[in-house]
Amino acid sequence: MRVELSPYDPAVTYPGQKHFDCGHAVINAFLRNSLKPQVKKNLSVAYVLTDADRGDHFVGFYTVAQHLIDMSLLSALQLGSLPKKIPCTRLVMLGIDKEYQGQELGSRLMKHALLLTRSVAKQIGGFGLYLDADPRALAFHQKLGFALLQGDQSPEPSPMFIPVKAIA
């Protein structure tokens, strides 16, 4: 298996994309209904994992967008004096097809998203990466250095943040 990471191209029909199932209905629906139009309209950018040994079969993806977060949400991180609105990157969605789960491909996508966040912050400014974590992924994100902003909101998604300075 040769899994490759590349920018998502909305003009391409990726083999396996229509049958993608990561086990999460919201992410599956986003992929089928919103990913292509959002990328076409420049509302977000996406990266895709494909299996080159299976004709570039669609394995997984993530999307990011520019975002503003209220400073009040970051108060739990005790970051000192900041403006009322903080520019950051937002991880919108991330999913790995069930067939490929358990191979650390989600970690690969997250590491890429973190490095992209750091790079963008150096180029245009940005304070970190924000996401709304699925309850099943809280420990995964905490292991990467994300902090809960309002505690565990399970069964709803929990807002999490990692400052750029904490990205290795």
C-alpha cells in the first residue's frame, strides 16, 4: 500500500470517494454534499489521501479554513492580553475510510494540518489551530497538544485549540 497526500482537486473524481465511509455520518455527509462546492468557492482547502496501489483510491481527507475565534474562548489557556477576535486556522473535517483505519493515517493528516497551520501563520499571521473534536477523538487531539476550551462537551463536539507556538 502506497498512500499519498495531495491537495484535493474538485475537478477530479476520485475512485472510492462515492463509497467513502469513515463511520461518522456527519463527516460522510460533508464529503458527499459539501466538500467539492466549498473548495470550488474557496471557502476551505482540502487535502486528500489516496492509495496509489489501488488506482488512487480515496482513503481520507481533511479540510481547513481561515477562522476567527473569540478571545473569551481562549481564556482557559491563560495566554495573556490578546485582541477580542483571534485569527486562526480551523480544521473543518477529517476522516479516514474504515478500510484504512488503524494505520495512523489520521495522525498523518493531523500532522500535515498542524504544519500547514504553522506555515500559514508565518506567512499571514494566525494564532493556532481550532477544531470541534468528536467525543471519540478527544484523547487523540489531547495527545497532539490540543487543549479543551470549554471542557468535555460529550456527546456534542468539544472545542479544542493548539497555539502555533506549541506546534512541534
